[in-house]
Amino acid sequence: MVDAKGKIIRANKNRNADLLWASRGGGGGNFGVYTSYKFKVRPAPASATVFRITWSWDQFEKVFKAWQLWAPSVNTKLGSELSIGPKKGGNVTMTGLFLGSKAEASRLLKPVTSVGTPTNQIIRSLPYTKVVSFMLAPDPVLTQRVSNQFSSGFVRKPFPGKAIKSMREFLEKVEGEFAGFFFLNWGGAVSRKSPKSTAFYWRKAKFYVEWNSSWIKKSEAARNIFVVRNTRRKLQPFIVGSYINVPDQGIKNSGPVYYGANYPRLRRIKAKYDPGNIFNNPQSISPTRKV
């Protein structure tokens, strides 16, 4: 990392270990300019099973209710994401992968695939290089600029009816290809580490939730921003925290919301490496001040 004075700082478990800790979930331009990372990579399997199941939008409540009870604990070798588009032009899609056979994946998926009437279903065993392409298709090249407002949280208990009602109200108001709700199952390796082992704190959850609105005309900005933030207010009793990768400037006193109980330590590390708060944004980590 290069700090505000142009000094190169190297961090690992033996040197500047506090900066390494902070960088694993608390980076994002808070401490300096990161110029190089060293990752420990894991061997990929020869193949895996991918899946993509689609339902019509009007089935979203029954599908979501099944998914939220199933996804967090079905199998640590199975990961899934559930996307629910807006009522106008959207649908429900569950995508994911299983580190195992197609037959076993089909069996594990049954509690969700048997719900409602899927309009399309893909369950396919592929070489791992093609698994990556299936899961991470290239982002589309947009012909005009689309603006977004995101918010997010972590869910420790299944959403009750009141939360699902707020989801429906949101989905009935927003429009656009990039708008909607997005869920990702938690648990597994994420939950095996303690919340204080890295700067990323929100490890003890059932699943992650994210919702966003999108628009093109500037005249539509205020309405779209309001509906996302108002939905956060309604969902607040059912979520904890928020994910810094999708910042929401409507969140006040955002430090503990993004970083939980790790925020005080992050502030001390900020004061050590960037005491002048040169690297800042509206929701960046503020350094502790000497009394």
C-alpha cells in the first residue's frame, strides 16, 4: 500500500499485521492506495454442477419462503443466489453451483424446484472453467448510463410475513432491468471464522439481502432513492448491518453498520496509517483523535 506521504507499506502476518487485518473487509480507499495483493489460491475441482431455475414473478413469495428455509443449511458444497425482479417485466431466478454430481444436485435442489411451476430449468455438470463462465458472464456493455441506489443487510432469522410484504411493495414500485431484490446464502466457510478475525464482521447470518432501484432520467432519481431507503426503514427490524461494497449514503452513523463491533479498532488503525484523513469519502472510516 502507498500511504498519503508516498511511502510504500507492506503488510503481512508478521509486519504491519494490523493493516492486513483492516484490509480484509475494511479497505475501500480508507487507508491508502493498494497496489499489490498476494492471494492464497485453492485447487479447483475438475468439474461441478451449475443450476439456473426461473419462475414467473407472481410466484416470488412461495419461492422465497422455501428458499430462505432451505438455502442456509442445505449443504456447504452448494451455493445459491436468488434474484427477484420488479413486478413490471421481472421474474424469479435461482442460480448457483454444487461441488458434486448432477444427480446429487437435483436431489438437494428438490425442496425449491418442486415449489410452484418453474418456467425454465437448467441443471448441468460442466468442466470448472465453464462453470466460471456460467456463473460470471461478462457484464453487458451499456449504451447509456444507468443510475442505481442500493441498500443491503444480513438476516439472522427468516423473513416474516411483514418483511415479505415490504419486499412486495418495493417490487411493485420499482422498474428497470437492474432493479429488484437479491439474496445470497451465508454460512459455510464465511461463518467458520470469528467476526473479529478480519475487518469483515457480519459472519453469523443465515443469508445476505440486497435491493436496488435503477433509473436513467435525472428526474426519476429522488423517487427511486426514496423507495430504496424507505424500504430499508421497513426492513430494519429484520436485518443487521450492511455491506460496504454497496454503500447507502442514507445510512446515518454508518461505521458500526458496515463494520459492527470492529469499527473502533478500524478507527485506531486509520489514525495510525492515515492520521490526516487524506483518504476519505462521505462514509469512510474516521480516525480516532488524540485527547
